[in-house]
Amino acid sequence: MKKIAILVLFVTVFELLAASLKEGVEAFEANRFVEAQRIFLALEKEEDNPDVEFYLGLLYFTGNAGEKNLEEAGNRFERAARARDPKVKTEKFTGISRKYDRALYWFTKVAESGHVKAQFYLGVIYAAGRDVDVDYRKSAYWFEKAALQGDELSQLNIGIYYLEGQGVRKDGEKGVSWLEKAAKQGNLKAQNYLGYLYAEGTSIPQNYEKARAWYLKAADRNYSVAQYNLALMYCLAKGSERDLEKCAFWTKKAYENGLKKQASALWDKFELWKYLPTEGAFSAR
């Protein structure tokens, strides 16, 4: 009985730690960086976890939590890399950029070990030019690595890169394929983008039925841009007869979800209050 009690306690503690790690990642991805750092520092005291070390390294590398410290970033990235691959090669760095070069080296080693979020954030950093020269080829390389592991945002980004020829050879078929993978995971931007591509016949044959279907997936989850695009299709009779009741419905939804200026213009242009008489007119002003 005592062994069972100890096992239950261990599992409970493990679950609490796992939940806290999840909360830290959620805070990080919601740009609540100070909160994320607090959670990760507390977790670091409890256990050795390469994910905790990686996120702490990223916070110190970018300074998003208020403290930019390349020495600490390098230390955290090195711990994460060595935890994932104890045989990882060590390099010596000299010169005035030693701390930066070391931090980026170990950041890259974490990504090379297959850490999907390290791959994604390297893609972001090279695209944005955060402490590095903008390099879309490297950005595309890392986004595709993460996309192959199923990372939704990386699939969206590499899809756009292939559609626009950014950092890769332009390839509409590959671009659409990656967007579809992200969209099937529920990515709203990918769903809306696919709706646009099908509506305009860009990179793929024009298909209004598929355009409406993709717009609707995002619109049903209150993505205002998709709601507005869906309203436009009904107002402009794209792929079907004009339906101003549906146009009014989705225009109102887009307005309520923040797309006020565009929705107000559409509302006024087609006098959509006539088709939702109980709602009255609205304005972005």
C-alpha cells in the first residue's frame, strides 16, 4: 500500500509539472513573456527539462521578458542541446561577438536535434531579422523542418513562402499543399488564405464552392477577415446568386469581431440594414 501511495504521489507531482510547462508555453505564445519566464524559472528549480531550458534561452536571447542576456541564453540553449544529444560538438568562440555567436550556435544545435519549436522560432528570427541579418532562405529551411514535424504555424509560413517565392523557388502546388495541412489543423489564417486562393483562382483553379467552404470554416470560429470575405462573396454574387441576407449576416459578424471600417463600408454600400431590419445601421465612426 505504501508503494502505491508513493507512486500516486509521484504521478501527481509529474502531472503538476507537466501542466505548469504547458502553462508556461501558453503564456509565451500569448506574448505574456514575464509570466512565462516566472513559470519556467520555477520549473527549472524542480527538474531538468530541455524544453524549460530552451524557452528560458529564447527569452534571454530576445530580451522579450525585459532582460537580454546572451551569456544566459547560451547557457540555457547548451543545456537543452546536451540534454537532447550528449555527444553534441562543442565550439570555441572569440571576439566581440563571442556571446552572441555562442548563443546562436547552441540555439541552432537545439533545432538540429529535432526540437520543433526551436526550428520554428529560428525561422521567425531569420524572417524578422531579430539579432541576425534577414535571411529568408534560412527562415524557409527551418520553417520547412518544423512543418514536416506537423507544426501548424510553420506549415502556414512555408506555404506562404512557396506561394510567393520567398526564400524558396516559387511553387504554387507546394504552397497550397502546406496551407491545406495547416488549415486541416484548424489554422484560421490558412483557411482564409485558401478561401482567397480558390475565390481568385490564384495558384489553383478558381472554385467558388471550395472558397466558400474554407471561408466558412474560419468564419464559424469568428475570424473576422473570413467573415468579411464570405460576406463579399454573397454581396457580389461570386459563385451563386446574390444573397444580401447572408451578406448582411456575415458583415455584421465581421463588424462585431473587429473589422469595423471595412464592414461599415460594405453595410452602407449595399444598404444591408434592409436585410437585417431589427439590427439597424452601424458605423465605424
